[in-house]
Amino acid sequence: MMPPRKPAAFKVTPEQPEEKDAERPVRVPRALSPELVTPVEIDVFDEEEQALTIPPPPVARRRSKLGAIFFAAIGILISLALGLWVDSLIRDLFSRSDLLGWFAAGVAAIAALAFIVILARELVGLARLASVEKLRAGGLDAIASNDARRARAFVQELSGFVARRPETAAGRRALQDLKGEIIDGADLVRLAEAELLAPLDARALELILDAAKRVSVVTAVSPRALFDIAYVLFEAGRLIRRLAELYGGRPGSIGFIRLTRDVLAHLAVTGVVAAGDEFVHQILGQGLAARVSAKLGEGVVNGMMTARIGVAAMETCRPMHFAAVKRPGMGDFLASLTKFAKDKGATAATGERR
């Protein structure tokens, strides 16, 4: 066995700083002026800031085709049963009277023609929604690739999509005048967004604010909470349809159901429905209750939630993601709704005094 090592002392020499660090002058501490510091405003409803805390949604699993085959088969069977019932009805009417039989046949032909027209309108509405999704994906690809040819194709497609709106006439004319002068594809796409979609965004914000004001007034004077919920759902559905028509979507009944599902999915992914309600209650509850009545404060809360649904619908119906234009936040509606509630409260108080 080896003998144990005797204890010994070691001298540790401190490391010498490098020549560059030794020659570098020491910065003298100083105080900064408050004017030089730019405050950062945090919007709890901003999806970019929430992406730092909210985990990304899980990847959607591929849907099985068995369900689609099942519902298609059920639909065909129901259609055949309905057709046999109509045929039997017309035969029975012909057996009783030729006049009744021909009348029933004419009504059936009109119903079939109306059904074909309705089906065509629904398919056109679904095609418009698909065009919006295609434009959104094309805008992201054009900005990411910075390809001038792809950007020009996207701008031309976007101009044609919003050409029916009179608010975009000046923007389309400006893009036509600047044709061929912008080299970078990303800059061209951002310019098209600012010229074509900014006027539509301004109109969309007006629609959202008007809907939020109506909800705040109705829910403030309604005596039942069930009526409040019903009116909020009604106003939200009408707002979604108006925003879709504003941006060129114009969905039918089936397209509206699909669009509403997408808006709800957007709200679920951002996770701001509950966060927005808690924010308004905690941050604004005491200050708002001190300025207006409790009922008007509840109306402002409902109006803020309607505005949040409108912003989600705006982002879903918009044919391009926000790049050059600032994404609207709840702060854009909060001051207007609070002032509107204060004015209504003051008007009501004046009326009671009289």
C-alpha cells in the first residue's frame, strides 16, 4: 500500500487582467434623466407579449375520414328519403286531381331550384373564406422570402380581392403609380397593407367600438343576466358577419358557422377571455366604480369583452396578418367606453334631478 500523502500548503496567485481590460477606462457612474428613458407600455391583450407566457397550442391531429364518410352517407339517405316522399306526394295528388298534381310538381321544382341557388351561394362563401386564408399565407411567405416577383403577385391578388370596397380606391391608385419602383418584396407587401387595409382597419375599429357601446348600454339597463348574455351573443355574431363583409369574406350560413368557430379558436389559443375579464375587474373595477355606477361599470366590462371578440374576428377576417399596421389593443377602446359610460351616467343623474 502507498504511504498517505502529507498535508501541504499551496499559494494561489490571482489572475492578472488582460492588457485590454487594464487599459480600458473605468466608467464614471452617473444618473440618467427621466426624459431619456422611454416607458414601455404593456398591453395584456397583445398576442406578441402573451406569446412569452402562453405555451404554443398543440399540433392538431389529423382528422379521420370515417366521420366524414358517415355523415355523407347519412345525408344521402336523408335526401333519398325526402325525394321518395315528395314523389309519393305528387303521385297521390295526381291521382286525386291533375291540377293539384301539376301544382305540387311546380312547387317542388321551385324548391329544388332555390336549394341549388342556396347551395351555390354557400359554396361561393366558403370559397371566399378559403381565399382569405390563402392570402394570409401568401402574405407571410412574401415577407419571409423577400421575393419581388412573389410580392408583386400577392399585391395584385390582394388588390383584386378588396377592389369592391370604395375605401381602397386611393390605395390601389397609389400602388399603381409606384409600380416597378420598389425593389424589396417585403417592403412592397408592407406598403400594400398600409395603403389597402389601413382604411378598412379604421372602419373595422369603428364597427367594433359601436358594437361595444351598444352592448354596454343594453347590459347596463337590462334587468336580467340571461338577457345580457343573449344580447352579447347576438351583437358578437352580427359584428363577426359585418367584419367579414368589410374585408371581402361575405360568408353564407355554413361559412358563418365556420368563421365563428375560427374566431372562438383564436380566442382559445390566445387565452385572453378570462384574462381580459380579470384584468378589467381588478385594474378598472375600483377606479371605474368610483366614476360611474356599478351597473354602468358592468356594461363597460361587457363592452370590453365584445371589443375583444371583435378584435379576434378582425384578425381572423383580415386577408393579411398585421405587419406594417399596428395591431389594435384593448387600450384603443377602453378610454372611449369609459368616457361613454361617464357621459351616460352624468345624463342619467341629470335626468333624475329634474
